[in-house]
Amino acid sequence: MVSNNLREERVKKGLSVTKLACQAGLAPSTLSEFERGLRRPWPRARADLSRVLGISESELFPGLELRNEH
């Protein structure tokens, strides 16, 4: 599940929701919604979160179709 993996990687890196959101250019509330499964991360958010966490998008978001969405 996207939300569990995202939260797990954030905690593993020792980052708070606020810190990761800031580094990825997101609002903390948006990141929280991603982690709780209330919102699906858009392509740019997936790329930015993957970059900050140092993990590939396919590893961070397994099972999520990685393509540009409009």
C-alpha cells in the first residue's frame, strides 16, 4: 500500500511529516493525506518524495502506475 510504504520510509529516515513535506515542496497536510491514503500522490510529488528519501519511485510506490497523469 502506498501510504504504509511512504510512512515507513519517512520514519526509517528519521524525518517528521513537516520536515519531509518541506524538503519535497509539499504542505504537511498533503503529505499526511498521502500517508493516510486519503489522496493519491501526483507524478511530481512522487518524484520529489522519492528524491528526498533516496529511493526509487517504483520502490516507494509499489503497484502504483508510474506515468504522467493529468
